[in-house]
Amino acid sequence: MSGETTIYIRVTTRGGPSWRPVAAARLGDDVYRILGKKSVVAGEEWPFEPGDVVRCKPYELTDNDLVLVAYEKITPVA
């Protein structure tokens, strides 16, 4: 069930909706672990950090571009 993919994290310090693509490992149906290091961009804040396990859902960014966005941090079951 695992595999690496790209998910999107909402950038919380910009005026309108803004998203940062990040690498993530699929852990389950809609559950992913954020991989790698945080791409440091001046003035950006993220609600999630690398290593966090998050729940994702489909979201249309623009022009019918459907992506997975992280919306909830969860505690993985051991």
C-alpha cells in the first residue's frame, strides 16, 4: 500500500489560498507521511511539518487540476 507521491500543504501566511507541493509516503487509503525537509521560504508558515502523518483529500487547485491536500494531522496506530 505504500508509495511516494506529491501532496499539497496550505501555506498559512499568505493572503489567498496558496499551496506548497511536498513529497509524501502513502500509508493507507487517505493517510500520508510527509517526507524530506521543509523547503524554507521566507515568511511561509505551514500547519504540518516533515514527519507528520496527515489525512488528505482531493482538491481542485486550478483549471480542473485535481491534487491531494493535507487537511488533518493524525496519530498513527502502532
